[in-house]
Amino acid sequence: ENSAESAAVTDLKQSMNLDGVVGLGPAMLPILQKIRLLAPLSITVLLGGETGVGKSMLAHLIHRNSERAAQPFIELNCATLPDNLIESELFGSEPGAHSAAGNQVRDGKVAAAEGGTLFLDEVSELSLPAQAKLLQLLQSKHYYRLGGTEKQHADVRIIAASNIDFDQAVSERNFRPDLLYRLRVMEIHLPNLEERKHDIAELAEYFCNQACEKHQLKSIFLGSRALMAIEHAQWRGNVRQLANAIE
């Protein structure tokens, strides 16, 4: 690690809340410097990168270093919801709007994130009708509950993430170009673990400590041969696969 690099790391640690960030090697430095600049601005951010690289961790980091840090951080994984429920999950529903709505007003994730940050993971999984509704929210800062006629105002910052190639999705007509422009005000691409060789040992030791604490084991230390094997292994599932393998 050269002196300019370590000075840059020290500078970041002093000027940002880096809780939960492990591994500040050369691949991550420019990303964290970019986040330091954009976190305080209420702009929409699009996070890209392979599965398991830590997009959720980065979204939390942006929130924690923003003016909204004291307000809610709400996460919605768009891939886990059936299409017919996405809209009510996001925007809430009026009584009787659908079979699961019951007889009372239900708030959605947008209302839950009011004043704070809404993180839409796997945003590329939204259907085209749901994309249109999200576009409307980004453009007007207003939305309607499912089955509702009263306009709701939204003060939320949106961070979206996906591991797909958006330009390809747009050309294949699976993703609306106008929504992509709205989400891509600032785009950050996270490096995979192969590009973060410098950080692997530190990450492995961190996950080892975490696993020991979680399972109430006495501290176990990774030997030099174990670390060498970990550094030379292929981690197609990136940080998440490494964490699970260590555990």
C-alpha cells in the first residue's frame, strides 16, 4: 500500500461514516470517494455489479452519509414479489383494492421510507407496468395507493440496484429507457472479488470473526495457508459466497 493510498484511506475514514465497510483496497477507494461526494446530495443512484458484490451494503453506506441518515432506510427486493403485489407493496392500497388488502388503508414501502431512502434491489425485475408507476413517482414525487384516487406526496431518495446490463435490457425492450435515465442520475459499478484481491484476506478474517460471534464459538484465526487458498480460489458469488464459505 503506497503512502498516497493510505493517506486517501485515512482521509475517507475521517470524513465519512464507514461502519460495516470492510476492505479499502485500490479497487474500492475511487468508489468510496465518489460516494462521499454524492451521498449528501438527494440524487437517485443506480448500483451495478455482479451478484453478491455488496450492493445492499453500499446503499446503506450512501444513506448513512446523507442528510437523511436519521430517517428510515427501507429495502424492497423487486425479484421476490409476484407482479400483482409489486404495486401495493410499493404504494400501499385502499380497503378492498385486492383480495389481501382487507378493510383498511395499507401503507406501502414508499410511505414507510418517507423522509429517508428507498432501496430497490433487483429493480430490473419490475414488470413494464410497474416500471411506468415508478417512473411517475420519480418524475412527480407523487403516487396513488392501489385502488385510491387521492394523490400522495413522497419525499424519498431512491437507490436502485441490479446485476443486469441495462443497455441490453432497453434494446430488448425489457426495461423502459425513460426510467433508466431517471435512475441513472449517478451510476456506480461495484468491482467483483476477482478485482478486489487486496481485500480478500481482510474480508475473510472479518467473516470468520462474525461467524464465531454469531455461533458463540471461541475465536478462530485463519492460518496463512488458509488465507492463501482463499485468495487463490474462484469466488463466482463474490463477497456473499466468501462469507457463506467461511461460515
